Amino acid sequence: MQHYQNYIDGQWRDAANQLTVLNPGTGQPYATIAQAGIDDADLAMAAARRCADSGALSDVRPARRTTWMLKAADAIRAIADEGALVACRENGKSLNDARDEFIEAARYFEYYAGMADKIEGISVPLGKDYVDFTQYVPFGVSVQIVPWNFPVSICARSLAPALAAGNAVVIKSPELSPLAMTLLIKAVEQAGFPQGAVNLLCGQGSTVGSHLVRHQSTNQIVFIGSVPTGQRILKDAAERATPAVMELGGKSAAIVLKDANLETLLASVKAGIFFNAGQVCSAMSRLLIQRDRYDEVKAAVVALAESLSIGLGEDNPDLTPVVSRQQQEGILAMIDQAGTEGAKILTGGVAPDRAGYFVAPTVIEASADMTIAREEVFGPVLVIMPFDSEDEAVALANGTDFGLVAGVFGEGLNQTLRVANRLRGGQVYINEWFAGGVETPFGGVGLSGFGREKGQEALYSYVQTRNIGIRLGQG
Ligand code: NAD
């Protein structure tokens, strides 16, 4: 079995303990990785602090950071195939999707490379006796805690803008899928960033993650993960009033208006809830269908779910395993509870009879008050329900504590836009779920979190404004 290490202060290092990572497609051990302890976390924080305080990253001419970042983008692209195989085996995801993660990661570096030398302040007019201007300055040390569902692209999503803005970074990888991230960081290492600018630790969230969050050298936190962990981190961050970006879960709804194009919709349902086995924060987990089209759309989504190929990530099937046995059991338990609460399992709802952590593509007819219609499942489980009026559709879509994304499917510009304007969430898709990319701001409202990642806007999550006011003398 291959063994992986942590990256601290410019060196690949082992730790006192190690973790075994399983292949979710087979349930068998795949590789081991050094499991960082508190001492390792302290070394990484000290390295990042030294780098931040030295100015090696923040005080150079910004175009220098652009050059480093473009080199990193090239190096990430060059290892996309090798990295994809590791991501596929440790996470279960399809090889194509794993490769896309590396390509997206390269895009983040390219995109923010182009912004590193354009972080410009403004001049504030105060009359002839003053000169006043603003500067955007990096926080210093950014601690970034990453989940297992898209570890490579999500890591790059936060790392790239943080570096572009001149922050040193300590990343905590997820215990279930830490391996491909080490390949990502090996590629970033080739770009020649100053020592200590990037550090990567694989460690337990409750110990190492929590220690990083509360560390006195932590100047900013980026957390991507579940609501309960985010709430815990916010409490810990409050101790030192450390600013945080929170990218949490969702229960996002697509509204299907009566003039929606069925083919367009089905392509989005397939991507929206079955891509990555539904383990997507912005998954289309609810489908609200105008009653005139309810029976037709219901039959079509059930047929779609039943037509999906299921298999190992290497074979690029439609549906891959979920990440762990615990995740599989949690999803099946939520489906069972839905049945107990009176929901109707239209298809799926079981683990296919095969090795590995699979959940059959599932469609459930439920009402809005049921747990399955309110809580995040994080698996290939679509909840459907009918609505009669536009007002009812909007109320249902907005009727959970989450607010990550939402969608509207319909042909009329006036109605789709009118409905979109009333939806609660950081991003609303019209006629294509996941429309957007590296360039489009992403983030939540309510329990889905706050702050934005991606797009130009995200860069400003990684800087603070400093105002310089000058009183002109008479000399
Ligand atoms: P999780 O909250 O269990 O873990 C996320 C990370 O937090 C892991 O690295 C974990 O080790 C760490 N962690 C756990 N306890 C900690 C603590 N006390 N202090 C510091 N770190 C700690 O989430 P998960 O199961 O890995 O990911 C799934 C969740 O992430 C879902 O809810 C999903 O919606 C959400 N998610 C959100 C986004 C987004 O951008 N909004 C993207 C992907 C995933």
C-alpha cells in the first residue's frame, strides 16, 4: 500500500500515527497517510506565521504571485490523470469527475493569478487638506478546513485566492479523502512559493482541526463542511473573534413550471442529484413540480433513476459508491425514517447487492413537513412533491433553514426570472442545474453559511481593508 505524508514548512513529513484510507468501491484498504497530531499542527502554524510575518508572500510585487500561481496551474494540469486515479480510489468518485476536479483546481489558480495584481484600493476625497486611500491587506495566516466530497477542487477554491491575496495557508484535509490533496499540494510546491506559504495536514477534525481553529496564529478561518461542525467552529472562533467564511450544507429545490422542457430538466436532475452519488452541497435534493405536469415528470424521473448504471469510479458509471459505510448507513436510515413518516419510496431506497458502499438511486414522494424534505441527506436521494401556484412553489423552496442554491425550469423569461428573484439562496440556476463555474460567486444564506467563494468577489474574503488618512501640512 502506498503511504502519503503531511506537508509542513516546505517538507514532506511523517507523524507519530497514521490513518488507513479505504476504497469505498470495494471497502478494502487503499493507502495510508501520516495522521497529524497537535505538535504537527503547531509546526505548520509556526511555519505559516513566519512566512506571513516575513512578507515573502505579501510584500513582493503582486505580479510575482501571479507568476507563482500560473506555474502552479500548469503543474496541477500536468498531474490531473495521476491525481484522478487516486481521487477515484480513495473517494469512490468517477475517474472523469476526479479528473475534472484537478482541471477545476488548475482553473482556480489561473483565475486568481489574474487577480493577484489587481487588488486595488480607492482614493477617498476629504477636501484639499487631506489625502485618504484604502488598501486591501491579507489577513496573515488562513486556516482552511476541507470536506471529503470534492477535496481537490474545494481545496484549490480557497487556497488560490488566499495565496493571490498574500496569505500563508494551513490546510486540514478530510480524514476520509486526504490522498489526492497531497498530489495537488505537490504540484503547487513546484511553483516555488516561499517556504511555509502552504502547509497541509491530515488529522482528526475534533483534535487537530479544532486546535487550528483556536490557534493564536490563526487570522482567518475558511470552513467547508456540515452545519453542526460549522456551528462548533463559530463558537471556537468567537474566543479570538477570528473572522470566518462558512460554506455549509443545503437542501436545495428546483421548481418545475408547467412549461418546462422535459429533456432539459432530466439532464439537470441526472447531474443535480446523482452526480458524485448526490454528495454535493449544492445538490438538487428537492424537485417541486407544477401539478399539471406532476405525473409525467414523476414517471420520467423514476425512469431516469432506474436507468442509471452503477459501478466503480474507474468505469465512469452514472452512479458511484458513497464515501464510507457510515455515510451509506446514514443515508439508508434517513430513507427508512422517511417511510416511517409516511413518505412513498418510488424507486431505490436500498443498498444494491454488491461489495462497496453503494446506495441505489432513490426518488421519494414526500410532503414538506417530513424530515426527508427538510434535512440534508448527502446521497443520491431526490424528494419530489407537487405545487399549484407560483406563491406555493416559492414558499416550499424557501421553506427550509438552508439557503445554498435553487433552480427554476420553464420557458418563459418573465416567469422564470420573477420566480428566481424570490428564491432564497446564494445562487439561482435557470434551466441548468450547476450553471456557472470558477468565475461565479458561490455561498449560502441561513444555515448554509455566509461569505462567498469563487468569482472575483471571493478574493475579498481573503483581505481586510486598511484606510490611510493623511493630513497635509503647509510646508
Ligand atoms: P464535516 O463537518 O463532518 O467535516 C468537514 C471538515 O471539518 C473535516 O475536515 C473534519 O475533519 C473537520 N472538523 C470536524 N470537526 C471539527 C472541529 N471541531 N474543528 C475543526 N474542524 C473540524 O463535513 P463532511 O462530512 O466532511 O462534509 C459534508 C458536509 O459538507 C455536507 O454538509 C456538505 O453540504 C458540506 N459541504 C459544503 C460545501 C459548500 O461549499 N457549501 C461544499 C462541500 C461540502
